Amino acid sequence: MMDEHMALDALPGGDQSVLGALPEALRECLSRAARVILIANNPAITATDVQALNIGVDDVVVSFNTCIKAALLNAQSANVFVHGYNAPDHYFFGLPYGPDVQRLINQASERCFTLLVGCAAPMCPLPRVAMYWDRIPLPPLWNYPVDRPGGKRYVGPTTGFNTLVLLDWLRGQPGYNYQLMTLGFSNEAGKLWGGHAWDYERDWLQKSDVIVVPLQPRRWWQKLFRQK
């Protein structure tokens, strides 16, 4: 069973308000959502996978860092773009935005939001931008594994896991009743960087009641090519 205890003085970020960090416009958007769908940066995701979700105006779609599947999204839904902070080099993964994300913002800026996680340097929030310091005080994140095999240390939660735990917690608060779904949080393609505790994150997802949407079956010849 996952440890629910948090020593809030053990890490930076323990004094931040999890709910208060979300801009009012984003809170209202999420309170109206029927579904919140997290789309991973998984090269195996295709247009067919996204189309099968039948994403509409009542949905919120969440993409991460470089948002490699942004070309498959549309401005009909609300879109949240989440970016993790690279503390050693002082930048956010995926910023500035690429052309596919910028297209969505240009088409419907009032339904697009930015969420920054893992902040570890002095900075000021901007309107309509949610900003979380590292570490977000929620048990699965606060008690994230530290030591990995070989003596090195994990750098902390992935951008996706930060967001997944946050949105799972939020739907347990009054006024939020959306279904939480993931697409591509699996092993079909891509590489897993060793600085994150992937087994820990997957174990949490498997034990949760988050809806994990499987990718569409591939024909044999499709498996010979990496889908971008």
C-alpha cells in the first residue's frame, strides 16, 4: 500500500496550495468537463487512436512537454499543455511552443491553458498559467522513490505522472466529476529515460481507477514502421 504520510518540511513545495495554484479559468473549465484525457508522447499513437476517442466540446485534452501528437488535436475541446522544468539547464521542456500547439492557441486561445510543473527556480506566474513548485504535496508524488538500482538517484516524477496524480486528486474535490482517461501510457514505442521510477508510476496507474485506453490493433506491416 502506498505511503499516505507526508513530511511537508522534508522537501521544497510543501507549503503550496494544490488547488490554489490552478487559475480560476482552468478550474472552471475542469469543473465543466465530462472527460479529461491525457495523451502521452508515445510515437505509437496514431490518428485512428485519437479519432476513436470521439473528443468533443465537453472534453479536456492534456498534452506534455514537446506535445508530439498536437497535430492530431483540434480546437473543439479544451487543451492543457503541461511542461516540466529542467532544473540543471533552467528551461521548460517544450517551450517555446511548436507550430501545432501554436495553431490550437491561435484558433481558441480562451480554451487553451498552460501548466508548469517541477519549478525549482525563482519565477512569477502569468495569467492563465498554473505553476507548481517541485514537489507537489500529494502522497504519490511527495513519497516518490529516491534511490534507483546502481546507486544513482531518481530525479523525481515524470511530467505525465505529476499531472496524472494532480488531476486524479482534483476529481475527488467538490465540484469535479470528470472521467479521467489516459492514452499511450504504455510500452508500444519510444524510450524510457532511467531517471524516473517507471515501475512505481505504472504500479500506481494499474491500482487506480483511471481509465487506460488501449491503442488500436496494428496490422503486421504497420509494426515495421515507427509512427510519429
